[in-house]
Amino acid sequence: ITDNATFSPDGTRLYLAGGRDGDVIAFSIPDGNEIGHLDGFPHDPDSTFEWTTAGLAFVERDLLAVGSTTGTVRLVDPTTFADVGSLPFPSGKSNLLTAFNGGRSLLGEGPTGRIRWDLGSASRKWETDETTFARNQVNESDPCAIADQINRLYCADASGRLEERDLSTGGLIRALDAQNGAAGSLWIARNGTELVSFPSQTQIVSRWRIDGLGPVSRRLGSGYQPVSYSPDGRRLIARRATAAGDPSDLVVLDAATGGTIGSLTGWGFAGWSSDRTLIGARVAPDGTLVLEAYDVGTKTISASISFPEIACPDPNCGAIFESEHRLWIAPFVRKIFTIDKDTMQRIEPTLPVIGLNYLSGSGDGDRVVVSSDEGIAVFDGQSGARLGVIKADSFNGTSIVMRLAVASGGRLVAATVEGDVLVYDLETRNVLHNLSGARGFTDVSVNGDGRVAMATGQDHSVTLYDVPSGEQIGDRLVIPEGELAAGALRPDGKALAIGGGADKPFLVWDLDPEHWVTAACELAGRNLTTDEWATYIGDLAEYHPTCPAYPVT
């Protein structure tokens, strides 16, 4: 009985293993003739396992690894079957063998557990007694598949439970009940982006995205973190994640493809003044502030203005904040300068500040809110008059407000250092909503019309809110570990870019409800049945096709 099979790396030979002792037979592919035979190790007398007794896999140097019921893995010359070496796998852990990492690593599995061995090491990398291995006359399965590209191991058991494990440690990351019965085999497909499951006893083939993407998400801009979208959402300012804070690390990306449109050399700050024009700040050799306009179409600097009266202490000129038509510049002095983005000219008012934390203003600059050591001050953006003050300790005990976002309709979204998120009426300074915040320090921003707010926490959570109602929109998203807690919300609120890192692209979520409906239909491939409609919708509406492109069943 043949239990295992593998092809030679050049595809000219087929190796089969089976029988009680795990004998191996080699065949020539061109003519089908038997060209070699290797006797298996004598069956382990303590083993009652009679099926899949010897795993097969090709490892580095084109050696053939052969398992056994005793556990020992032989490394043999695939042409002569001469022994070249061996690996002391425990009994019951080499019934199946899978090579990965360019043949330099070997995963073994059997009825007593799993083991990983790196061939250049004298001992195992990890070992566990956990196993989903199940082979007998009723159920034959290849329960594990390796996604080398993302360092993951996927295994399924006879009950349809699918596990995702860390390939470096063997530790469980998450489990999913696929409810499709015993898995006959698992395969990694589409260049490591999908996992395909073939059940052994049902006619269902399941596909899973394993690269963190899905029908309404995609990865763009490897090595960057998102900063801000253009007003029309077609372009995106991003910062090179390998050198955050460097004045030459800003670029403009195509928001659809992630392709680089232009590099904003020397800029410490970049914002949008129109769909095709950016406004940026750099510091001249003498320390004065220089504002420049960049034309995305021609990829050239279209205007440049110096401000000798604004002395910058660092390449970022202290702190720079923006709204649709204003810039506010605070070069670590007790003044906040105002710039009209449309004319690139300094205008009044110049606002006083002590211990600046953050600033946000309305799109037209009519209202400016400053968080500082003195609390939260609301200013008239035309006259500079202080309209009201909220002491920092009145927000939440003695908490300090660290991030602000002025929204349309006279609302202010504020985040405390503890992670609380609150919505205020700018005129009365009263709390309108206390939103569910994130753990730790939170950044906040709003979309173009101010109706959607985004909160990004140190716990890498990203939460969206409807500002007028204070209601959370959907479930929280989580930026993967190892990526930056960065985010950019498209002005129309229909896309969200988050995460990214030194060697990782950022993730873009499509938030358009119509696209979600289309994606759900594509995943389901059918309409709701009348029974499902009765269960989940009932008499809320009369039955009708939920996915018009598919027939009604």
C-alpha cells in the first residue's frame, strides 16, 4: 500500500513509500520503470500504527529524507539510496515529512506530535505532542501545509478545525471551525496568499486568504506608513518607515496602485492645498522656514516662499498642523504662527501658547483649538480672541488631552493620554459623546465632512465613529504586530489606510458599503435561501434576491 509520494527536484523520478516498514520504491517518469528500492526500518514493536509509516521529502543538496515508525529520519542519495546521514526524530513524528526554507528545514508529523528540525542544527528547533495527524482506512489526510512566505503553519483535524501556527515556535496563533468535516489535504496557493482545503469526505473546496488581505482590503506601499489622502482621494502622502522624522523621507503615492508619483526631498512636513498641489515645509541652512508648493502633474516646485521671522529649531520646524485652508506653525516658542495655504502668506492671528501638546482648526480657520499645559483653549481664528478654556483635569480626572480634531458642525473630537475619546460642542464646550476609546495614547482625525472620526491607539487598534451620533462604526480593526500605529482616512470616508513598516506595505480597507455587498455576494456565490431569509430576516422585509447576479435557489 502506497502512503507517501514525492517527485525528484528535476521531475524525472517518482518516489513512493508504504507498507508496514515504510519501504521506498523509485520509478523513472519517462518510461515508468522501477529504478531503485530502499528497505524501510524494521517496524517499531511499540508502535501499533500501520498506515503512513514513512514520510518523504527532498531537502538541501537534493537528498531524500525518509521517515520511519521508529522516528529516525534517514538522509539518502536519491540515485544510489546510500545513507548520507540521519536525524534523530522521536518515534511517531516522521510519518509525514515536509521540507521548507529552501530545503534547509524539515517538519515532521505523526500520531505522537510534530517536530521542526533545521538541518544545519544538531537538535530540534521545536517539538510538540499536539497533532492533527489522522490516517487510517476511513480517513486519509495530509493535515498540514506550510506558508513559508509568512512564517505560518496551517493544520486541520478530522473534525474540520483549522489551526494557524507560528512556524518559528509551533505555537498556536488562532483556530477556526471550518465545519466542512475532516480535511483530506491542505495546499498553499497563489504564491503563498491563499490556503486551499480539500475535505476527505465531502465535496466542498474551501479557500482562505492568509496574507491579511481580503475582498475589501489590499496592501500597498511597501516600506511606508500612510500620512494623508488628497482631497479627491486619488493620491496619498506617505512617510518612509525606515527613517521616520527624516526631512527627505516623504513621498506621494498613487492611492489605487501604491506606485510612487514623486519624492518630496527635504520636506519635514507635507499637506494638501488642492487635488494636484501639495504644500510642504523645509528649513533653510540659516534655520528659517521655507514653504514650497509641489505640482503633482509636473512633479516640480511651483512656488517657494521664505519666512525669516520664523526661526526653526529642527528640520521639522517644531510642530506644524493643517486644515483645509490653514497651516499653524509652532517652532517651540510661545507663539503659533498662522499661514494661509491658498496664498502661502503669513496672516494673523499669532496665538500665544505655553507647553503646546496639539492643535486643530476648522477648515476655514474660523476656530482654532489648542491643547497645552494650560488646558484646552478655543480661539477665534480671525481675531485671535480666546473664546473659552477647559482645564485639562475637567476631562477625566487629571487626564491630559493629547490629540484634537475639529469637525464640521462646531464639534471637537478629543483624545486623552489614557485613551478616552470624547466629542465636544465647540461653542458651549460641553461633552456631547463619550466614545469607547483604545488602550493607551490615542491619535484622532476626522474625514473631509467631519462626520467620521478615526481613533488609533497604542494597542494598535483602529476604531471608526459616526461623529454626530457618537456611535462606533463596525468592529475595531487591529494593525498587525510589527507594524506602525499609523492611519489615514480618505476625505470621503470610504477608504482607510493603516499600518505599514520598514519592510511591510500598509493595509488599505475599502469602506464603501456597496463594495462590501458586492464582495459578500462574490464570496457566497449565491442568494439567501428562503429558510435562511426566514431565520435571519424574517418579516422585516419580503423575500428578494440579495445578490441579483446569482440565480434564486
